[in-house]
Amino acid sequence: MELTDACWRTATRSSNNGGNCVEVADNLPGRVLVRDSKAPNAGTLTFTPSAWRAFVADTPRRTA
């Protein structure tokens, strides 16, 4: 899988947690990539867009 075109972003709420967050790239056709921001070369999870939407929808929101 070619990842050079992935545009990685972090959650807007991740700035206050000491860098413990994930990065997401959702600009590639047919897949959403997820990686650890502290170890970006350690591996990448790949989701279909529908699986990613389901995951996000089922993830509890933290209220600072």
C-alpha cells in the first residue's frame, strides 16, 4: 500500500494530552488510515470508510 499521498491530521482535542493521540488520513480513496502519533512508522491500521464511521460513532466522546 502506498502511503506517500496520505494527509495525516490529529484530533483537535489532542493538544492537551501530552501527545498521546492518533493521526488519521482520510483523503485516500476507499480507505481511512490510523497511526500512533508518537510512533508514526510503527504501523498503520486501515479501515473502510463505513467501518471508520461506525467506529467513530460508537466511540464515547470525552468532555475535557
